[in-house]
Amino acid sequence: AIKNFASEVVLLDIKEGYAEGKAMDLMQTASLNGFDTKITGVTNDYSKTANSDICVITSGIPRKPGMTREELIGINAGIVRSVSSSLIE
């Protein structure tokens, strides 16, 4: 947003209210940081990402004690696959 890279940014999360809160935090810094990008947050509403030029997926779980990297990548690959499918629909 600060680099005027996008006119609109949509934050999406599965946790109720999380993306909305982050979007509000970012929008409150707009005048301080000199950007006018529209930032919105949504919970599980992939329709808001329609016609996006770029989608950045940061979904995944952290590695737990005793978990191998192979186990972690298997779980996180499934999460990214699910998110990607939802973005495509």
C-alpha cells in the first residue's frame, strides 16, 4: 500500500474478525504513511478476491514439537491447496 502498488488490498482470514481488525489498523496509518489504497478485511469470503491480479497466500500451521518437516509440509500443502481452490472458484 505504501508503494502505491495496488489500488485495493483484501485481507482474508478464517478467524472471525482478525482480517477486519488488521485492515482497520492499516487504514488508520494511511495518512501517516501517505497512501490511499483501500484495505478491507473479510472472514472466509473469497468472493471479495474476485478479479484479483495478485494473491499472496500465507496460510499454514507452525511446526509443533516432534513434528518433522515432511509432516509440516504435507499439512501446509493441503491448506494452500484448499485456499487456492477457493480463490479459483
